[in-house]
Amino acid sequence: MRNKYVMLLILMLIPVLILTACGGGGTTTTTAATQTTKPPTTTATSTPTPTATQTPTTTPPTTTTTVTATPTPTETPEPTPTETPEPTPTETPDEVSPPEPVVFTLTSSAFEYGEPMPGKYSLYAGNKSPPLSWSGAPEGTASFALIMEDPDGGMWSHWVVFNIPADVLELAEGQPITPTLSNGAVQGYNDFPGMGYGGPSPPFGTHRYFFRLYALDTTLNLAPGSTRSQLRTAMQGHILDEAEYMGTYSA
């Protein structure tokens, strides 16, 4: 270690010795005309300056304070009430009513149902058959049959007609007392007895006279002059529908 410092000291003195030597004995050149004196050249040797070691600066940790902003409460706008549009009334198509059932109907233009029959239809004041008409016969009707009877006189039979063609819808007033009629119908015997129509003739009081018309699905194999009983027996199982009309007559 000591040798190191000695060497360093020698090296530092060498330049000094050189500078001293040069300053004391410089070479002088003299010429005949001009004497030039050259100043000694001084070489400066820089001693390296030891570099100072910087101590690292310790920066204290920065404390970051995070400020959490409290959200400002926002007012929720109240919903604007919307007007509900009134439903447009839709037109309901007129309901189609189902067709009314066809009713098999019997009537007379000479008197109202349940009302007195005019005298000309009685047995002793003309003995004319009243006009009758009907409508609404059921489908499948092949013929009609008619019975007139008096329940107040022991179900007395006054008129029996059968095999009236299906396309015939009336019996005109005053039908003849014959076995067959012009429209093809056949007449039977009443309880008097007699062929064809026999008018009301109550012995006392007021009697009801029912006209009953039957729609049949066939024509009957009966001879002219057949009785009501025979007609009822032949109609069994063939009646499609029945219509009724009634008038009264007083003694």
C-alpha cells in the first residue's frame, strides 16, 4: 500500500521537475540580424478529480387520497300520464237469427179459432162444408187426411176425407157429398151415417167441433166410404205431423 502512494507521488512530481528544468535552461538561437526568444512551452497535466458518489435520494411514498364523490341524487321524473285511447267500437254484424221452425197450420177464413161457426155450415141450415186451408206441411208428405169430430157429442164423426194430394193446400167451401172430389181426394162415411160432410147439430148447449188434418208419408189403400175408425187404423205409423182448428156451434 505504501509503494502505491510513493509511485503516485513520483508521478505527480515528474511534471514539476520538467517544468523547472525547462524554465532554467532554455535554448537561445542568435542570428546575425534578429534574435528570437521562444518562450518555454508549459504542458499542464490535469489531475483527475475523484468523482463524488451521489447518495440516492429516497423519495417518500406519496399518499394518494382518493376522494369518492357522493353521487348527487337525481330526481326521477314522474311519468307523464298517457291517455289510453278509447277502443273504437267495432260494428258487430247483425246476428242472423235462425229460421223459425215451420209450423204445420190449419185455418179457416169463415170463423176464428174457437169462435162460433156461421149457421150455413150447420146440418139444418145449409150443410155446407167450411173453407179450410193449410201450410207448413213437413218434408216427405205424400198425402193429407182430414177428420171433423165433436168431443162434446160423444166424439161424433162429422167428416172423413183421405188421400188428399200433397200439392193440394185447401178445401173450398161447400164440397159435394160424393165418394171422390175433383182434386182426387176420397171421402168416407160420417156417423149420421152419410157420405162426406155432415154439419153441426147439437141436441142442446154449445158443442166444439175439431177439424184435424194429418200429413202422411204415404197414400192409403182405403175404399170410398171408409169410416173414421178404419182411417185411424190405416194412418198408424204414417203420420208426420198434425194440425188442428176448432169452431163452436150452439143448439
